[in-house]
Amino acid sequence: MLTGATCIGAELIDYRFNDLLISVCKVDSRNETLRMFWKDDNKQPFNRFSRLKIWLAARGEDLVCATNAGIFDQDYRPLGLYIENGIILRKLNEHKNAYGNFYLQPNGVFLVRHDYAEIVDTDRMASEREQILPGVLFATQSGPLLIQNGTINSLFPIESENRLIRNAVCTISQYEIVLAISRRPSSFYDFARSLQEIGCTNALYLDGKISRMYPGADSDVGPGFGALIAVTKKAIAEK
């Protein structure tokens, strides 16, 4: 049974599913701002939540919650499609027969428009890109899909011993988005099952053991990231 506090507005809360603990940030895109960030004004990857937090503060914004936005290469470049502020910075990666979680099928893309978000599989993205891309402000491609249309990926064995820290983005509805991370090592199946329990109907795996979530005591401990997904808000001026 999954238990946890009710989340009103974007904030980080913990849920327990059997022996698995996950932290989630629930976002309502109608009321809250979710964006993706890769490089700063000097064209350098942010890499860390602390650097993004400082950059946002200089622009009158606070960082509410954030996580790494998908798998990247050695130069911190997103491995697949990446769109920021409506500009395509990395093209769709349609390769399938390659090594790594990114290429487990189906993989997919998390898309953010002005007033709603969705997760689509890469095959659909490739065949319908001219219909899908208009109006997309932010996008990140990763893999595999953990949940597609309410069903857990059939590649995931229920009794798998492959357990790692994992993070994901998922959608409950077109307006309700969840950023999630397992606080203890978990299998793909158990992590996907916990996301199902909180209402996710589509979920995209972002990365494994290097993943972290802001806020958190360990949010800036460990290697840097490529792009970041972040929920922000206008800073409240001190009186």
C-alpha cells in the first residue's frame, strides 16, 4: 500500500510502497512553472542544482524542486531530442539497436507546452513530428518508458535483482506532472509499480544511480548532470 501526505502545490514529499521509498514533486501546469535548463549565459552546462539556483535567484526566481532531465553523453549533451524555450537543441535519436537503458524499447519523449504536458513514444514522435512539435516549449528524450497508457513495460521482470536508484517524469493527466526518484535501490518494475500507485498513466525513465532530486541533503553530492527539469516560482521580495 502506498502512503504519503497530500501535495498541495509543487513541493517534495515522500511515499512508501512496501519497502520502497520514493520522493515526488507533483506539479499542476495550470498553476506552476515547469521548465528545462541545460546551459547558462556562458554556454556552460549548469550541471548542478546549486548553480541553477543561483542563476534563478539573480533573475528573481526561486527553485522549488528539480531533477536531472535524462541520459546524456560525456560532454553533458542530451543523448536524444532536447528542446528548450521552443528551440530544438538536440535532434530526435531514432536508434534502437544500441547499448544502454536509453535504447530499451519503447523509449520516449516528455513534452511540455504552454498549458499541458504529455509523454509520447519515440516511434510516434518520429512519424508524427510535424503534428506534435508545433507549440512544444520544452522536451527531453530518454528511455525506457516505464508506463505506457497505464501499463507497465513488459520488459521488466517482476522479480528482477537489478536494483538501482532511479528517477522519472510521469503524467497523471495532461496538467498533472510528477517528478520522482527512488530513495532506495529499486528494480524497474517496482519503481514503475510505485508510480502507478500514485496515479501515473505514462512514465519516462530519466536515469539511474547518479540521479538526485532537489531539495535534499544529497542533492549536490556526486557527479554533474546534463539538462535539468525544474519547477520555479517568483521570489518573494523581503520587506
